[in-house]
Amino acid sequence: MVFGLANPQRFMSVTKPLTPVLAGLSALLLLVGMWLSFAAPEDYQQGDTVRIMFIHVPAAWMSLFVYSCLAGASFFGLVFRHALADAAARAAAPLGAGFTLLALVTGSIWGRPMWGAWWVWDARLTSVLILFLFYVGYLALQAAIEDEQKSARACAVLALVGAVNVPIVHFSVNWWNSLHQDASVFRIGGPTISWPILAPLLVMALAYTVLFLWLWIVRIQTEVVRKRAVALALRAAGGA
């Protein structure tokens, strides 16, 4: 199924009816998640500032998930030369950069009242910043090389090198002393967060995921249309 979708025409036909469904579902989930976030009780220590978690934590999860998608697409594009792999990687990069920037900004806002500083060189914060720099580096390298094939290969190599940082971000709180707490949702023994806080967190995480899938598909579709337009223009110029 996945390899079948590597055909641009088949991808367009399969995903075209999905885009409005994903758009509507992401909007609904965001509305429900925001409502649950405001309805959630205050934390006994953090007070209302705990609500930043419902924006920050899903964004941090998505920063890793999107980079994994970027690295996976880059691998298939570099090794197997699938038609849509490079387009998928190009489409994912700015979305991942946006989620990572949101995680850094909201983390800084949340850290100010909790830690007394906007930024500390904590293991988790530093590794997420490095992740963001890999996203920015990917986008900069993509813009710097005019030849699309050379650009795709160079960007794919950079994305795969940056993939080493993904497990570092994930396990940083276990490997080094960190101001961040250990895993409290996806852990052996079950979540340590109470349901009134966990529910909006999970709904917002699902909303972010569906939002990303919608935007990713739309961006890939746009990339396919752009390449078709370029091919037609070159053909017309050659015929003239």
C-alpha cells in the first residue's frame, strides 16, 4: 500500500477525498482539546500555568514524530528513489520546524514561573534546540542548492545525520540530570497524571497529529502539482 502510493497520480487520487476529512477532524479535536484544557482543574503547585502543558507537550511530541517522518522519507528518497519520498521530506521540514519552535517558545514561557528563568541549558532543552537547528539547516540547505536532485540528496543526508538526535531528545531526561520530569504518560505501569489533566493532553496530542497529517498531505499534493507545472513548462519551452 505504502509503495503503491509512491506513484504521484495514485497518491493524488487516494488523498484528495481525505484532505477535507482531516481538516474537519483536526478543527474538531482542537476545539474539544481547548475546551477540556480550560475545564481542567488547576495544579496544586503550578496553578493555572499548568495549562501551558496542553500546548507545549504535544508540540514537543510532534517535533520528534515529524522529524522521524522527515528522516524516513529522506531514507526512501536517497536509497530507493521513490517518486514522492523527496516531496514528502520537503513538505515535512517546515511543519516540523514550526512544531519545534512552538515547543521551545511555550517551554520557555512555562519555565519562567516554574524555574525562575526563560532558558536553562538543560539536557532536554538543549537537545530540542539542536533538533530545531537541524530543521533550520535542512531548510537552508534546500534553499541554497538550485538543482533539485542535488538538493534532495544533500538534504536527505543531513536529515539522516540529524536522526541520531531523536533518541537523544527522547532519553535525555534518563541519561542526564534534567529539570524535566521522567516520562509520565507512556510508561510501564501506566500514566502518573490524573485523568482530568491527561484527557485534554491526549486530545490535544491527537489534534496536533491529525493537523500535521492534513497539512503534510496538502503540501505533498502542492509539490506534485508544482513539479507537473515545471515539467509542462520545460516541455513547452523545448517544443518552442
